[in-house]
Amino acid sequence: MNPPKLPPAFDEMSAGDEVRPPYAGLSRYLENHGQAVLEQKRREAEVLFRRIGVTFAVYSDGGDPERLIPFDVVPRILSRAEWDHLARGLEQRVRALNAFLQDVYNGGRILDAGLIPRALVLENEGYRQEMVGFTPPGGVWCAISGIDLVRTGADQFHVLEDNCRIPSGVSYMLENREAMLRLLPGLCGAHRVAPVSHYPEELLETLQALAPPGCQGTPTVVVLTPGPYNSAYYEHSFLADEMGVELVEGADLFVRDDTVFMRTTAGPRRVDVIYRRVDDEWIDPEVFRPDSALGVPGLLRAYRAGNVALANAPGAGVADDKAVYPYVPEMIRFYLDEEPILQNVQTFMCSRDDDRAHVLTNLDKLVVKLARGSGGYGMLVGPHATAEQREDFANRIRANPDDYIAQPTLALSTVPTLADGALAPRHVDLRPFVLFGREVRIVPGGLTRVALREGSLVVNSSQGGGTKDTWVLEDGPTQEIGPGGMTQSMGGMTQSLGGSGMMQSLPPMKPLSPPGSADGSGKPG
């Protein structure tokens, strides 16, 4: 029996025979320049990304430790009204997740109310007993969040996943924009695109806002990396370089008198805030894995003593567990007394008898995921799987039901993508990055990931996906580039800007250079 067909995917560029307003400028550009120009720019982007070291590592299955993430030069475009709706929903969600973490480590009111099963939280592998009774500096558990969104209609956005531990991919958002400005200045100049280049400054200010009360003067911030062999090392070095702070490994730090210091050529220097890109179990061998050479002995003592801030806080992973995800709408109602702005995807918990029976009966219609998986691994896309693959997953679910959740197979929206030299629709998702310090900050856009294989719904870079620049269009006059140069239109009036007007409309670009002192690799997880 053939698996059921998915409903038609929402086309973000076209509505029937009409081009949707955000894509009007792109449509005109394509008509004027054709696809050959885009193919040439794609090749130039590949050379550029290879030169500056924008790679990521895949070590499983004989993977390439220096693989380029394919970059598509056709942008994904959102209107300001669409983005403003998403931004309100993202802020609401991150505030609720932070309140949930503060609660479950300090009393557990939501557990007492019976809104979330107690065992699901307290026995979760992401829940850290070492954090019970502790409040991080500023009360912030998740300073940096990456919330994965999918679109299924003109006004239908869903949260697919919350990333509250160590979300990655923001360096690709920034490098994608730099590449577009360099390779396609005419297309960029014809649009009022909201900037993203200020993200590193926003990140630094957010981290500095978390400094403990005893901090004297400007807080000293460092980025803690596992080292150059980590798959996301490129991003670690990039962000440290962009923020103007030190990139350190565990051996570069030490704890004395419950205070963290960094080894420097001028002697020890106190560290106030650590943006750590090392997983919980590796950060302190005194508390977690004693065999860890990546962490700093005594780091948790200094943290609990209030002498250093960690972003994100250890134990934040319990909030982004896929088995906890279905309860986020209840968190929003419980902590904020609001209705969710962004909806979840319907989720079936294989640990429940009724849900498991439904999943086993409908594997040809569902996406099955590991409750604690990432990167697109351990996933079954039922409609695209073989009968043998579905039977294999059925046996896995029966053997370990707590390990799996399932969701309907959504027809993810499509955007035009350059594939094999021609434009074709490909499915996408979106990961905006939310910063939470004294306030919530969200740069307009995020990382759009695209499934480059025809019909594929898996956008993860480790599974063959690529990335796009994400544009949020500001309200205001539109500009168009034609044979006579640029024209600007507003309120029915058109003004010629000439050739120089196009260049004047572009934001200043800083030169592209290798981040940090070494090339590395990274991946949007």
C-alpha cells in the first residue's frame, strides 16, 4: 500500500498566479537577470565560504570534517507584519520557558498543580539536581535560545522545537547576510532589509547584563569552547572575535576561592561571565563527568557562590526536551496568564498507551523522533519511508516507548531555491535567535534552513540541508533596479536615483576575514 500524499505545501513566493508582496522585488530581479546570474553567484559564494573557513564537521559515517554548508543565494523573505507577529510569540515563549526553569528548580508550582507530570521533569536526563534551590544571576536561565519554526500557510506558523541548551547556527545567519551584500548588492539594494549585523553587540550586552553583583567595572566575558575539533568551533571563534572577547578552553581557566580566573600573559584575570559552548556533563569534572578534560574543576562551586555567570545555565535542557515540548502552551497560560501566540505541532507521546497505539497504527502518516535527539538523526519521516523502515521503527518504539515522540507530517512551506542550476521549490524552516538579559532582544530574521533534495522535509545540515539569508522587509519606500539604474516608489510617485543611488542605499560592509586565529567548523544543529 502506498503511503498517503501530503497536502500541497504553502508557496511563500506565489499565491496562485500572483506573486506575494514580499517577493515582488525578487520576482522583478529574476525577470531582469535570469537564473544564470544566480548560478554564477552560487559558485562565487562557495569559493568565498571556503576561503574564509565557513565549514562544519560531520564525524559520523565517515563524514567530512571540513564540509561546506550549501548556501542558496535566493533569499527567504518575510514582511514586517509577519515578523512582528513571530517576534511577539517568540518573546512570550522564551519568558515562559525561563519561568518554568526557575520554578522546577525552586519549588515546582506547576508540578504541584498537576499540569506537567512530575516524573517527566524530575527524572528527565536534562534535569540537574545540582541546580535545585539555585537562582542564576538576574534570574535568567536561557540567555540565548533558538526556536525552530515551520510555516504551513499564509498566517500559520508553528513551533517545531525549542533549543535552550546551546543553540547554534547564528554565525551562518550573519555570514549569509555578508555574502548576499557582497555577491548581490543590486538585489539587496532594491529592498529595505532589516539589518542583523548588530547581533554580536546585542549578544555581548546581554551577557554583560548577567554579570554577578560583585562584578567591578565592565564585566569580563569569555566564550568557552571544547576546542577546534568540535563541530561548531567555527561559530565559537567567530562569535568571540565579533564580540571582541577571549575564546578559551577549559585549561585556560581555573577556580580559586570560588572565583574563576583566566590565565593570561599578564597574570590571572577574573572572569565574570562565561558563554559556554560545552555541554552540561563536561563543564566541571568535580560535579559531572570526572574524566572530562574540557571543563573547569570547581566551576559549579563558583557559579553557586554567585561569583560567575554561565550562559546558558546548567540544567536548562529540561525545558527543550521533546517530551516536555507539548506542555509549553500550558506553561504560557500558567506563568504569564496569556494564550499562546505561536502554536505547537500536535505531538503524540509514545510513553502513553493510547498515543503509542495511534503512532504504531499510523506510522505511514507521522514523523517519529527521538525525544532527546538532534541534528535530524534517529528520525523517521513516515510518508517517505519504506515498509521495512517503518517496521524497524515500530519495533524500536515497542522496545523503548519513552524514547520516542511522533508528530503529523507537516507540509512545510517552500521557497524558490537554486537546485541543479534551476529554480525549484524546496521546503524550509526558520531558527530565530532570542536573547534574554535585562530584556528580550531578537534580531529580525534568523537562520533559514532548506532541504535541498527534492521532496525532502529534513533541513538539517548534517542530513544534506543548506541555508539561506532571511530577509525581513522594513515598511517604507521600495526600490527597483532597471536598465536606467534604481528607481524608488512610494505613494504612487516614482523617482529615479541613478546608478550611484543604488550604492548609497547599501549599508556599510566590514571586510570578511577569518574569525579568530584559526579556521574551524560549525553546524546549525
